Amino acid sequence: MQPDPVILAFDTSAAHCAAALLCGDKIVADRHEDMAKGQAERLLPLLEELLAAGGKTWSDLTAIGVGIGPGNFTGIRISVATARGLALSLGVPAIGVSSLEAQVHGHAHPVWSLVDARRDHVYAQHFGSTPQEPKLIPAGEAAALEGRKLGPAPIASPAPAIAHIAARKLASGADHPRPAPLYIRAADAAPPRDPAPVILP
């Protein structure tokens, strides 16, 4: 008989630092801290606090679940890089879960998942018998989408849903590619238009 999975899940794709610890099918510890910046410094201490609260250590983990966006570019990179590093050092799989997928966890399909993309746009993905690819659409078009809709207001904390979805994917036995950021919108920052300076010999 396989032991119950112990999965540590976290997300910094929005203005928060969120984490949850799943043991078997039960969330035994859950933290959510609102923050616009500072996730890189706060994330690992938060994870250690969460493990202690759940009576677990790093060596107890079966897998890592991580939010891959869409959302804040810097925040996504923080979580994904941390998940990859932890998975490598602990010898466990890291499983990526999108914000759109986390939002519809526990809800009947078919359903549209909408996440605020700011600047009067939303990220949208339809979950039915076969999930469609996520896309960026004007907020005004979201009301015209046919069927039930969830969002675009964010869920209270995505970490518990990420943990449960990661557990489901782990149990499927399928191969899990390394988590990668889900970028739907191009980065706001752009390379400078001025040519690079010439270095004289």
C-alpha cells in the first residue's frame, strides 16, 4: 500500500505569497499573505513555517506543486525557480498548475475560468471534456462568453487547489515535465531601442 502523498504547494503569481501542505487528501496547513513585493525573501521562510505547522520536514515531501501563472511575471519566476530548485535538491517531482486551472478546482465542468489581467483585459480558459488553450481577451468580451464563468476576481488562496491538483496529477502516473512559466501576455519591459555602445579596442 502506497503511503499518503505529502505535497507542498505555493504560488506567488499575484500580489501574495500563498502556500499549503497536503497530507493524503487533507490540507493540514495553509498560509496566505498579501504582499505587492518581497515574495522572493518571504517564500522559503513561509514554507518552513508551514512544514513546521503541519509537523513535517522537507524529507517527508512526495512532490512540489507550484503556481505557474498567468499573472505577475516576476512573481511567476520566483515560484517556478524555487520549485525547480527544491525538486532537484529533494529528488521529488515538481508539478506546475495554472491559476486558471486552480480557480475551477472543485467546480463542475464545463466552465470558463477568468483571471484579471489588468489594463481592462482578462485571461480566459474553457474547461470542458477537453480544456481549451488559455487566451487574453478584452474584459468586455468576457460577459459574452457562453456558459458558466468563474472569476475574474481571484480566489481567496490558490495554494490548496494547487496542492490537490498536483496530487491528482501525481496519482495519474504520467510523466511530469518541469514546471515552466505560463506567459500569455508579452512582458511590459522591453529592450532599449538605442543601439548598444561600441567598445573601443
